[in-house]
Amino acid sequence: MILVGALLQVVVFALGGLLLQGYLARMRSRAEGRRGAPITQPLRETLKWWGKESLRSAESSAWTMVAPVILLTLALLGAALVPLVELPGSSALSLDLVGGTLVWMSGSLILVLLALDPGTAFGGMGASRAVTLAALAEPALLVAVVGLSVGAGSSSSSAILLGEIHHTAQVVSPAHLLLGVALLVVLLTETGRMPVDNPATHLELTMIHEALVLELAGQDYALVSLAESLRFGWILGLVATLLVPFGVASGGGVVALILSAGVLVVKMTVLATLVGIIEISSAKLRLFRVPELLAGGVVSAVLGTIATVVAR
């Protein structure tokens, strides 16, 4: 059943990531009085790019060819090996939250190196901005994971979720809420959403995430797009499950796993709706103001961790 749960997670995060990106774009279009594209548009674009030839800069090395495959592999590992659909008692196939966080950071590094490889100005600019933001966002993620691990006495996602399920009051405690705020800030930053970045922008000077993939085309772009959708779905599912740990299967066969996957989809959709509301109601911050937001996320993670240690 562990393999079935891992496969379900990959499907949920891959399709969910693509469809929820379309859902967020549709929400924004409706808020602006436009009809907007269907929520399946990111999926259709990924399939379209897969059918086109990969065009690479004459200045790029073999890294541009292998990096999308490595990025997709890391995304698949993170999506499959951090159990969120099923809670196995013990499994050699599962990563703890620290391992999953390191896999996430490795994917971010691969994407930055991929942007630098062609040697273009916009790729370098996007990579510089992404690294600047990651220097504050990823410590907030690590500290939040440490805070959750301290509360459960283990960095295993299964132990953390079981601890939250058995101690319902912990889910609404001030420490947990502070850690939730930190994770939400990380989510907005790492997925390139407003007010940190505008995923719909076509103005190169304001790009962060889009500048990283500006030089990609064809199957290279399709692989990176699928990997980024997996990463988007994974972090949505992770944050949603950590904030609301209920509905995760702990056994019972395939039916229980399918129901658990359905609950995970609902939680991801609710969290994506919250992200969409934040996007609609806020304007993009100036680049030099974004570190202030991220510093707030770090402070929230540190305070949440201290409160967790004191409560124990």
C-alpha cells in the first residue's frame, strides 16, 4: 500500500499543481472582470511544449540538456517519498520533513544553475533575485520544520501528523499558528506568487521566477514546467496537511487511500483559494521590500519554534 500511496501522491501533485495554477489564474481573471482561460490551460500548454523541438542557446552547455531531467527527478522524489496520503508505521521508502526540505532546496538550486547556463542577462538577473529570496525563505522553511519536529519529538512526517491528530488542541495553538504563517510566507515566495512575484507578468525587468525559464523551449520547457507544477502541488499539499492534519489514511486498503487523496485535493484547493485571495487583494511589493516580508516569516518561524519548546 505504501507504493500505491506514493503513486497517488505523484498523480495528485502533478495534476493538482497544473490545474490549481490554472485555477488561480482564473480567479484573478474573474476578479479583474475578464473571462480568463480555462483551468486546464497550464496542462494544455505543457502538452503543447512537449510536442515541440528543444531549442538551446549556442552558449549553453550540456547542463541545459540534463538539468530539466534532474529537476523533474527531484520533484518526483519529493512528491513520492514524503508520505501525506498514507501514514506508514515505518518505511525505508519515506523521507522525513528535513529530507524533503533538502530535496526542495536542491531543486531550487538546479533551477538557478539552469538559468545561469545560457549566459544571458535576464537569466542572470532572475537567478540573482531567486537566490536573494531563497536566502531568507528557505531558512524560514527549515526553522518551521524544526519547530514541527520538536513538537512531535521526531522529524518524520508520519510522527508529526499523528501527534497533531491525537492532540487536536495543538493544531490551533499559538505556536502552530505562528509556524503556519511562516509556511504560508514560504509558499508565496517559493512558488512565485503575489505579493512576492507576479506569475502573469511579461515585463522582463520585474520577472523573478519567469526569468529563470525565459531561455527554455520545447521539451526542456515542458519538463521544467511539469517539475515546477509537481513542486507547487507538493508544497501546497505539505502546508495544507501540516495545518489541517485530518483525513490522512493510516490503513484500510485502496479505498481508504483514494478517500485520503480526495481529502488532500480538497485541502490543497482551499489553500490555493487563500493564496488566490491574497493575490487578488495585494499588489506586488518592490523588490527591496520583499526581504522585509521574508524576515517576518523567519521571525514567525523562530517564535513558533520557541513557543513549541516552551510548551513541551
